[in-house]
Amino acid sequence: MKKISLRVAVGLLAGSFLFSSCIGSFSLFNKYTAWQKDMTSNKYVNAIVGFILMPIVGGVTLVVDAIVLNSIEFWSGDNPVESNVGKTRNVMGQDGLMYAVTTLKNGYEVKKPSGEVILFTYNKKDNSWSMSQDGITKEIFRFSDDGKAIKTVVNGEERDFTLNAQGVADAEFAAANGLYYAAR
């Protein structure tokens, strides 16, 4: 039996990663470039430091993204660098109050200023989003099989809305009980 040389083995391994059509988000490289662009308030200092660091750090982050992270993202659907699971952001609601929104593995936890918690969860099997509040869970909407529309219940009636401008207009019309309001 003939031995495979180290060069051939490395070439085959690299080729299997590089030619597997796993074009991903390049999140590590993008995070590095965002940091490099905003590392100081002086754009000239950022540019000079960027020219010095880019061949080294930029090259390493690009290779790690291309070979490792984008492959993981392609096969698993998740990029380890982009994970926001467990992070909480404060978001101002339309009512002017601040809500604490925590990213979960399968959705979001929203904590009202009063302390009440609402869960929004995604069910991958059913391709649907649900809302849980006070121990009651209700499906909000479900994506169609082709992903081009959603199905939801509006005013007691099950409706389909396409994911385009017409679908948004139809949803606004349905939510307003069939009334359009003139803009001033």
C-alpha cells in the first residue's frame, strides 16, 4: 500500500473545506474590521494601525473564518462567533418604557419594567413563533413551507400574508379591522 505524502493530505483536507460551498458570514473578520475602524476617534490613526495589523491579524481572521467558522456555520446553521445567547439589551418600547430583552437559544425573553416576563420562542420543527405569558402559550405565526408567507390568526380568522410590501399592507388593513387611515 502506497503512503500519501503530507502535502497531498494537507491539500485534500484544505480542498474539502475550501470547495464545499460553505460561504458564510465571515463574522470574525467583520468583527475585527469593525474594531479596527472604530478603535480610536481619529480616523488617520485607525488607518495607519489598520495598515500595520491587516496583513497579520486580518489574514489570520480571514483564514480562520474561511476554513473553520464558515464550515461550522454551513453544516450546523450557527456561527460560534455570532452567538448572542444569554446577552441582555435594554430596548425602549413605544410606550417610552425600557424593556430588558435577553437572547435565548430558541428565541427571546422580554422583561417588562413591572417585572412581568414574556417569552417568544421559535419552534424549528414547525417553523413557527410562539408567545408565552402567565403560563399560557399561543402560536403567533407560522412560516409557509416555501418560506414566502406566514399564517396567523387575525380577529379570529386564520390568514396568510406574503412576505413582501403587499403582504405588509394586507396585514395593516386586517389589523385595523379593514379601515385605512389617511395620512396627514
